[in-house]
Amino acid sequence: MAHNDDQILSNTFVLAPEETPNIETRYRRIHTPLPAPETISDLRRAAALFPEVNCYQPPIIWDSAEGFTIKDRAGNQWIDFTSTAVMTNTGHGHPAIREAVTKHVDSGGLMGQFSFASDIRIELAERLVGIAPDHCDKVYFWTVGSEAIECALRLAREAGIRQNAEKYHVLTHQADYHGWTLGAHQMSGTSASKPWLATPDSAIHHIPFPQGDSRESGNTDWSKFLQKSLSPLADLGITAEKVCAVFIETMQGWGAVPLPTGYVKALRKWADENDVLLVFDEVQTGFARTGKMFAHEHYGVRADLLCIGKGLTSTLPLAAVLGPADILDLLPPAEITTTHAAHPVSCAAALANLDVIENENLIAQSVRKGNIAAEALQKLQERFPDVVREVAGFGLLRGIHICDPQTGELSRELARDWTWAAVKHGVMLFQVNRPSIKVCPPLIIDDAAIVEGVEALGDALASILK
Ligand SMILES: Cc1ncc(COP(=O)(O)O)c(C=O)c1O
């Protein structure tokens, strides 16, 4: 598609450099217009080469990143509030991970491994089983989160149809995100209309997301809420004995929205009564991000299967399904395999990453720094009550839900404009394509950088509301 000359990203950000405030602090340095003039020819090359679907982030060419800061080659520097799509939990290029990866490569470990075993893969699997819930004694490795979800879908259906031939229906919540592959995408509420699907999976169903008047249950009877959500399905003949699993995005990523604990407990009870598996999608929320090793721990319920990825390595691609042998062993040898899963170099990164989480007490740090972020964000909400409708989340996974002050409606456009203004103020954000901004810095961020970054978000918003 042809681009307007000034418009590099067809519906998002423009290419023409815009004036920026000159910023020089310990953490931020913005000293060119943005996009930086010297990067524009490369941004044009990117727009010519990459499909539009991939061109929606702020037009900054990341040159290097270390810890919780990102630099471009013009010498601008940002506080990173993205963790690269909530992935770099231990920060960019942690020295321990660099060393482990380099050592492994130098020792002959740069090999594809496919389904052969290796010491490092075994060591990682043992380590994961050690931190997983007690009943999870096997690890099914994949490369990206979407594949882990796809695998869990397959396993859940295998488990279901062994109980009864019609137990293959799967439930998820409206507006969940579970990935892009065929099954995962159909379980996701994004791109709600999917006209490209010739034969949509008619056994995937989206039940209402439990938004009560209070997240902590309040007066809502969550068992009743659940029954009400399930009754339209029952009317179609899809009763509990036909449901094999509920997939739960442990906190809805778009706005860091947790489910009410009372609801998850009600779901657990119903699942136990009806032999339904609860599959927690912890791809985004795992590995200390929310102040627990896995976010479902906030709800105090058992997870039958866990899907993990992203923060497992904080860098190289690696994902997995964790679960009990009686489910993970349901597929016969060679039924589904993949070439790159659990690449030894990714395993080396994951082991070092787990060491960092443990040695640097990142679970406790995530709680403590999350409280600092929450306090700063509350001040932001008090400063802009007409724009900041809500700040949600736990630990260092926070979402600001954004309203247009004129209309009072949730606004993606303002979220996009605020994102760009924040980048011009030295805070790296990513576009979520929803009426929200996510504040999810690496867990090793300095306390002062959290506060400075949130204050800069306020300055950025003020600059566009003028
Ligand atoms: C909750 C959740 N599940 C699944 C995925 C898909 O993971 P991946 O992008 O690695 O395929 C994501 C990615 O953002 C996610 O946030």
C-alpha cells in the first residue's frame, strides 16, 4: 500500500520529525527531534520492507538496550516501560545471562537439538518443575507463547475426549489474548471478527469477563455470575460435561486487569465438580512480573496446566507447558514436535535468568517496586482524573485505562497520542492498540526511575492536552 510521504505507519505515527523538549537526566536524554532525523531513511526502508501489520510501534530505531534503558544511535535514551512487550523481566542484557549464553556458545553448545536430550535441557526442566505447582512434574518445551497455548489446547482436548467423546469444548474470556496461531487466535478476543476463517472452531466459546463493581468480589455472588455466563451455552446443549478446559489469561494483558479472586475460586470449584481443566496463560504474567513467581498464585487456586514464555528467559525465544505427567504424556511419541524448541542457548539464558530472579529477590522487588509505581500512578490519576479512568495491575505489570476527557469514552486515539508524547519525553512505551498504556519496566529498574518515568508520563499528557 502506498504511503503518504510523511506518514510511515499508515494509521499510527508520522515520519516528519517533531520538536521535543530537551531532556537530560540521569536516566533520560532526548536531544534531537523525533523521529531522529538521521534514522528517517532507515525507517522508510523498514516501512518498505515490513508488512503494515508489523508497523505500529513508535518510530524509534532501537540501537542498544541495557538494564532498564534503551538508546538510539542519535544518542537519545529512554527509560524502558515496555520490557519489550513484557518480556525482559531481568532487564536488557543482564551480565549473568550474557555470560551464560556466551559460555554455552563457546563450549560447543550452538547446535540445533530437536528432540534429542541434552544436559542443559534436562537441568532447565528440573528447575522449572521445582518452581511449578507441586502436581506439575513434566515440561513440554516450545519456542513461543502461542505454541505453548496451542499445545495446551490440544492436550486439554485429548484429556477431555478420553472421558467422553463430546468433551472437547473450550472456554475463554472475552477480550483475552492468547497468541496468534490458529487455536490461540480463536481463543483471543482481539480482531473479534474473523472473516478469514473458512471453518471457525465452533467448540471455542468466549464467556463474559468478570468485571464486577469491585475486583475483590465485593457483594457479587461469583458462582451466580459464572452460572449466568454458562447458561447461554447450556441452552445450546453445551453443558459442563462437554467442556474440557477453561483458558484464563491470568491478568488481561491489554490493561493489566486481574480477575476477581472470588470469581476464579468459583471457576475452580465448578471445574473440579465437572472434570474441567483450568489452564492459566502465564506467558506474560510469569516469572515475578506481578510480584509472585506465577500470577495465578494471587488467586490462591490450583492451575492444572501453565503456559509460560517471555520472562522465562528475558531474552531468547523459549516457551513451555507445565503440567502433570498424566496430561503431558497423552500424545504418543512424535505426534507433534518442532525443530527449535528448547534450543540449548535459550535454555542457558533461562537458567541464568532464573538465577537472577532468585539471587536478586525479584519477586519481592516486584512487589516493592510495584507499590512505588502504584503510588506514582495514583498521583497521575489525581492530576488527570478526566483521562485516567483506572490504573490496574499487580507488581510491575500496570495498565492505565484512558478516557477522552471530551467524550468520557475509553479512547485508543488518546492512548496512541499519549504513547508518542511519552516517547518524546524520554519514556519508552509500546502501543497496545487498546485504550490503555502499559507500565511494565524491567524488574531491576531503579526506584527513582519509576517515579521519574511516571512523572514524565504526566508531563507528556499535559503537553498534548494543552
Ligand atoms: C497472555 C499471552 N499469551 C500468549 C502470548 C503469545 O506469545 P508469543 O507472542 O510469544 O507467541 C502473549 C504474547 O503477548 C501473551 O501476552
